[in-house]
Amino acid sequence: MDLLKFKALKIKLGQEGSLSLRVASDSMEPVLKTGQIIQVKKIQSHELKKFDTIVFFQSEKVMCHFLWAIQTDAEGKRLLITKSIKNPQDIDLPLEEELLLGKVDVKIPFLLKLKIWLKN
């Protein structure tokens, strides 16, 4: 997917309030399974909190990982830091706010959060 198609998807989400998307990889298992249909809801980045499951555009594709942190760069831009459940020791590239699509209403279980926290 290119950036133009992503922006069109973001406009559609803004108009409809939610979108159905299919999970394409196992990076969020066991919380989200490959092939599962998820509902993505519109959200503003300032409403996000650690461990929220978000959908965003990165590396020419739409991805779904959880929010690890929000940082501010030297120019004052907010950057979202995300990780996958499968490889929580790895941090994704910092994500600019405008590349956020939305949030998925799934809960990462407390014990899984604790396991991830301890690994980091």
C-alpha cells in the first residue's frame, strides 16, 4: 500500500467512524490472530495510553502493534513508539502522529503486559 491509499483509508475511517481490517501477520499473537477481522476506530493520539493496540502506516504497509511510549523530537513533534507482542524486545521505527490510523479495542492481558515489561 502506498501513502496515498493510506490517506484515503484514513479519510474513510474519519467518515465512517470505524473500519474492518484483516490481521495479516502473527506479530500480535496471542491477542490478535492471523486472518482475524478487527474493528479499527478513529482516535486522536493524545487519547492513547501505553499498551493500546493501534493501527498505523509504516514501511509501505498498514500495521497493528501496541503503543509502548510517546516521545517528543527536537522540533517538538510527537512520535509514537510501538512494539509487537511476538518480539517485544524490538522497537519499531518512531511513528509520526499523522501515520496513525486508529485504535483496536482489544485488551492485552495483565500477565502478558507484565512479561513484556520485565523483558524490557
